[in-house]
Amino acid sequence: MRDWAVADAKNRFSELITKALEEGPQRVTRRGRRVVVQAEGEAEITHPAPTGRVEYAGHIAQPAGALRVLLIIGGGIAAYKSLELIRLLKKSGIAVRAILTPAGAHFVTPLSVGALSEDKVYGDLFDLTDEAEMGHIELSRSADLVVVAPATADLMAKAANGIANDLASTALLATDKRVLMAPAMNVRMWAHPATQRNLRRLEADGVTIVGPDEGAMACGEFGPGRMAEPAQIRDAIIRLLSNAAGPLAGAHALVTAGPTVEPIDPVRFLSNRSSGKQGYAIARALAAAGARVTLVSGPVALAAPSSVDAVHVETAHEMLAACQAALPADVFVSVAAVADWRPETSAAEKIKKGQAARVIALTENPDILATLAKPGPKRPRLVIGFAAETEKLEAHARAKIAQKGCDWIVANDVSGDVMGGAENEVVLIRRDGEERWPRMGKDAVGARLATAIADALRARD
């Protein structure tokens, strides 16, 4: 039977059993002051209903006491989830102080927030009592972590652009602590280029993003934009507060992303349509799982995540040299769309139209994936390639595993809007089987791949 835990016995029994019991006991009942836990096919175990903090099986261990979160509650229907988040944090021994925005107060009341947090609820930037002591600065710096949940499009835009015209945005600008945001908004607001631009800027500034999830929304639409569940946000908070080891802690991950560009002359080159989005998402996910990540990137219109060591290159030769310099690594994920060919010669000056040859002689580029997958002392323990195909997806991907000598291939059909798009649909092909994943956001693909990598490295250890 897996480890299990329950919350303080003074709470309602329906609150005693949390998501910590996932994949654990199959039946839980209560007899007086004792909790009875029975897994399928096993004898029942009784235990006194414990008091005090909760220790969640399968989650990061709770940090030491005296840790505090400043929770900024934005204006959205998902604000009701912030109440559950406060409850979970308190049970994990984390103090919560809240800023409730005027819009957020339309969805939850200061009384409910204050009752659960057991602290004063703040909302007015121009409160004479608080601001006599520069309250917005004190609020932002007395906490160990600033959490925005729900993080509305408005709050994200203000934080990304340094706007400070209310207590919440001023506290965000004044803080010297890490910031975690849990976005929540309509699917079209989330997909809007302005929101995505703000998201990239926030990530580049070091803000940790949790979610959003995909599903039905209060407005009747379906898609990404639902705020992550409170337990998921709680786990992310605990990881940040406790600096707990993620599943890839101590591992070095090497990731390539984006295209390479092969010069014809100083102004012309050969390249491809890769945006780098999937590679960057994988690099972020591996870093979030605790790995030290080296991201070797071709030219893309993306800000490198602050959580990774980024190396910017242009040509395939430069990318190979950067990858070899980054070794040793525990895992290599070759996401970059490396040009197979380059011009045999590159002119030092711009080639004039009348001087241009009708045929450009090409020569083969080095094969980065095959080179790093060769057996030897510096070969990463897990080598993963990507196969961008427009036909016979699985057949070409399986052939690539044999040709390149890698362990896994992530195959995706790029005949649609994958290159440059926000979503991907992949097949993870191992030597002993394959998994077809549903279409999902590229960040979700990155997170799922990071989990698979952690599981594989753990199994090998």
C-alpha cells in the first residue's frame, strides 16, 4: 500500500481525503475518531485521525514553518478556487496574506478570504493606515513568494509592462521575491497575440506559470484558459518555497530548438519554418522538473527562459559545437530543425542578381543527433530525437531511431499548422513500443515529455 495521509480531524470528513490519495487506498471510511483505510485486495488498516499539518503522499514534503505567501486574487470566476488554495496552503503550514482586487471582490468576499487566511485582507492602494508604513512595499517584500491566482489578462498585462496603478500591480512591481502566476481567462483572450506576448515577457522575467488547463468555461466556450486546480498550484508553490528537489534534480538536460540558417551570402540563407516553440517549451518543462538545462537555440523570435542556460547559434556546425561543449549530459533532446544541407560555398559579399548562379551546389551538414547518439563515454544516458514528417509518420520515425542510434523519437505531422502554431500532436516512439498523445498545447507536450524522461532515468538508476 502506498503512503497515505489525512488532514486535521476537526474538519469535515469530506475534506480529510485529498488528492494525495490518488493511486492509493481504494476505500476510506471513518469510525468514531479513527480512520479506516483499505486498499483493494488488502486487509484494512485503522489509524487515529491525525491533527496538525498534512503530509501529501506523492507530493513535495512541506517546508519548514514561518513561510508566507502573498496571494493576489484577480477578478474572474476562478477566484472561488483561491479559497480552496488558501485552505490547502494553511494545511501545509504556509501562512497566507491576501490582496483582493476590486474585481476579485465581485466573486469572493473579503470576509471569506480573511476567515480562511486568518489575516487582514488588503485591497486599497491609498489606505491611509497601511500606506503610512508604505504598505504596498511591505506587503510585497514580507512574503517569501508572490502568487497571482487567478492571474487575469489585465494583471498579466500590467505585470509584463510595468504598470502600477492599483495595489496588486504596485505590489508586483515593488516585489523582490519570486512570482508565480496561475492564468485564468476566456480561451480567445488567452490565445490573443497580446496575451501570448505578455506571457513570453513574464517568463523571460523569471515568473513561474502554472496552467492554464483546457476544458469547459463559465462563458460556455471550451479550450485552454481554465485556472489550474488548487492542488496543482499548491504543489508548485511548495516546490518554489522549499527549493525541493524535482524529479530531475541533479540531472543535466541538453535541448536544441529552432531552425539553423545556412548562409548563401551576407544577406541570403537557407533555412526552414521552425519557430522554436516546442523546444523552448521542453526546456522550460525540464527546468521546472529540477534539471539544469542547456538550451542551444537557432535564430527564433522567442525570449529564452530565465531558468535555462541559453546558447544562441546560427548554423548547424555552430549548433553541433555548442552541443559538444555542453557535454556531459544525462539527457539530450534534439528538437531543432537542423538544415540537412548548406551551400558548398558562401560568398563574402552580396551576390548581385546578374551574377547569381542558377544552381547552388549543396553539401551535407553534420548530423547532430547521430553524432551525440554514438556510443562512448560522453553519450547522454537518454537520447531523444524529433521527426517532423508529412507522411508515413510512424514508419519514418522508426527508421530514424535505427539510423540515428537514439533511444526515443517524438514524431509529429507538420503538414498542418504545427510549425509556428501553439499546439502539437505527437507520437512518442520507443524501441519497445509507442504512445500516441492527443493534440495539446506545446507547453503540455513539454511537461508530459519531462515526466516521461524523469520516469525513464529513474528506472535506469
